[in-house]
Amino acid sequence: MVHHQPMDPGAIESLIEKNIPGAKAQASDLRGGDHFGVTVVSPSFEGCSMVEKHRMIYQALGDAMKSDIHALTIEALTPDEYAEQGAGE
């Protein structure tokens, strides 16, 4: 029998930052260790559709998406998009 420890937001950030070149990730636990929100800013997203960006993040997380993460809310931005978003507030 497999017991799953709750996933740590820091582990999600590390997986994303290790597997997506130039990525900066900020993850938060939305509910009890299996529902997370993540904001990822990376120049690797330049020219990608939202679906492509999300696919890159899912691939970066690998097996954690199958076992440890039940739900993930993603905000994926290029550095320019992130700067524009910040300037608009």
C-alpha cells in the first residue's frame, strides 16, 4: 500500500524551475496538499499558446501530476507578459 505525503509547494517550484529553462515558479497550496496554484514566468514561453505553456508545466512536473497533485491552477507568463500585468495594477 502506497502512502502519499502531501506535496510541498517548494517541490513543485523546484521541479518546474529545473525542467523549464529560465523559469521562475511560485506555487501555493490551495487545499490540503493536493490542490495547488502556480505562477510560472519563463522566456521559454515566448511564442507558445496557453495550451503549449500548460503542457510544458505538466511535463516538468512529470509523475507528480499522476500521483501527488490532484488539481493545478496555472498562470504561465513570459517575462514581458508578467511585466505588463504588474504595470497594469
